[in-house]
Amino acid sequence: MKQRFRVVIRCSKCGEKYILRGRKKDSGGYETGFIRCVCGNEANLKVDVTPE
């Protein structure tokens, strides 16, 4: 079983904050199911990851 991580995503465009749980992908990055902010921003996001 893979370790889970707490992923905090903050939109730099509107300031919205999302707190999600995710797992590390084999190809790098984290899988959380997050696609885009409610303002439509997909690229300009700040991501902080900490182990659970």
C-alpha cells in the first residue's frame, strides 16, 4: 500500500485553497483528482505536500 500525502493547493489567481489527500505517482507528482480551480486556473497553482 502506497503512503498517502496531504496536498495543499492554493490558486495564485483568486486565492482559493484546497486541502486534499493523494498518493505519489510512479511517473512523479501526486494523484489527488484535482483538475482546476473554480476560477478556471489550471497552471498557476502553488502546491505544498506533507506526509500523513
